[in-house]
Amino acid sequence: MTVIIFKLQRKMKLEYLVEKLKKALRVTVTTHRDCDGDGVGAMLAFYHSLKKLNISVRLLSVDNIPKKYSFLPGYKDIEVFHPEKEPDLGDLLIAFDTNDSRRIEPLASWAKNSGEVLFIDHHPILENGPHPGHGSLINIQAASTGEMTFDLIQFLKVEMDANIAQCLYSSIAFDTQLFRFIRKSPRSHQIAAELMVHEFDPTEIHRKLFGNQSPEKLRFLAKALSEIDYLHSGKVAYLNLKYEDFTQHRMDPEASRDVVDMMMNVEDVEIAVLIREESKNKLKISLRSKGRHEVLSLAESWQGGGHLFAAGATLENVSVQTLYKNLLDWLKTHL
């Protein structure tokens, strides 16, 4: 019965979104701040789909999209939002890979002045966060936003092509980490198989998403991984990457996002915690778990969010020492 109700609710929301698209004079699509391959791939796939439906659509991000995604068709069409240059965003904003309006600010507040904001996402709704409206699609069973976008494009009866397929495949491959994290469902593989009949090179996508490391990055990784601290009898891996580490190796802090996943490769580690100093006053926290212990509550205590076993937060004007103490207190309770 629960499955039937869920499918009915999803169909109703899909129909609601389709009606909104039909009535919209102009649609803007976006993804969250500090975006990743899932959000970018899903956003671009939907952009190409709306163009095929002759719907006026615009790509707008709240910050710069990393160059590693420049191989995706449509990347050059993405604009960065500047409030002083945006007199009108249209009457419908659709945000991919988040259901937290704080992660698309100031775009969310600006868009609400002229239209509606909807979310397409697979993260849990934050306990204290903004609740998406009736037309938002939230499916925490999906392994990626790319999977949900595939279903939405099919519901819209858009004919699949190489551009859409490449974007969707990149989205799914990224968020499942090359199909390692598929939520015990064959769905990711089934969709990938359907997409691969179109003309693109999966091997090249894998290389561009997870390869292409520079000599500077490898030297940086060698130093960083050697400084991991192991807590609670080796069950917890902790690493603080300092701002000076990035400047010394001429590294963009964004390039260190995969470090937390490398920390999880240690056999006995159950939880990995990465704190990186993006600037003198800004910290980013990445949390991972192998599934025995949820980490979302820790992220939420720092005003962040994410999945039960993969979450994060961004904080300003908070010391690493304070966060470390909070972490130790949380670990005492949860381990």
C-alpha cells in the first residue's frame, strides 16, 4: 500500500510540474551552491529537454561552475546570477539536487518576487529547513537527482538524444561514485543501460569526472592523507585541511572534495570527517559514513544538510577548535 501511495503522489507532483511548465512564459533552471556532477548533469539534461519542447529556458547558477564539468553539452550556456543585472527571472525557477532554498540564495529570494520556486531532489527534507511546495519532487529512495530527472524527461515525452543522455549519465555516475552507491536498487544500472545506446563515451566521462589529476594535486593528496587522525579506536577518520595547505600547493579548495571519500577507503573506518578552511573565516565540513551511523544530525547541528550517510555544512566565523569539540561530543553520544 505504501508503494502505491508513493507512486500516486509522485504522479500527481509530476502532473503538477508539467502544468506549471505549460503555463510558464520563461523557466529558469539552477542547482545548489558549490555544485557537483549530479546537480550540473541533471540541470543541463533538463535544459536540453525544455529546449526540445520549445519552452523558453535559462541556465543560472549562484556561483561559478567548476571547469571539470566543461565537457558537458550546454556548460557554456550557464550564467552566474548577479542581482543587480537581473530585472526578471521569469515565472518558474526549478532547482536541482537540493530542497534547501538557502543553498540557492540569493537567487531563491529574487525568484519568489516574480514566480514560483520548485525543487527536484533526492535529499531528506531538513528538520528545520524550508519545506518545498506542492510541486517539488523529493524522492529520498533515488540514488541521484539524475535518476529523477530521467523519469521526469520520460514523463514529458521528450525524445532522448546524445546531449541529454550524456548529461544524465554523468549525473548518475557522479553521485553513485561509478555505481558503488546505488541504494540497493538496480535502477541506476537500468537507466545507464538505456542511456548508453546513444552516442557518447562512458569511459571518457569517468575519466573527466574522477581522473585528470595534476602533479600539484597528487603532492597535495600525499601531504593531506598523511595527516589523518584516527579516533575511537580507528572507527573515525578526521582531517583538517588548512587554508595555508591550499595556497602552498596552489590548489583551489574545491579540488579537495574527493579527499573525504578517500578517507573512507580505510578498512576499519566507519565515519570520515573533513574540515577544510576555504578562507580565513570560512569552513566547509564534509561527513561520510559506511552506513552503521548516520551523520545528517551532525551536519544539521552545524546548519547543514545532505543524506543520512553523506552530509556537510558551511560555516563562517567559527573556529576549527570549536567544531572539533562539537565533533567529539557528538561522537561520544553516537558511538
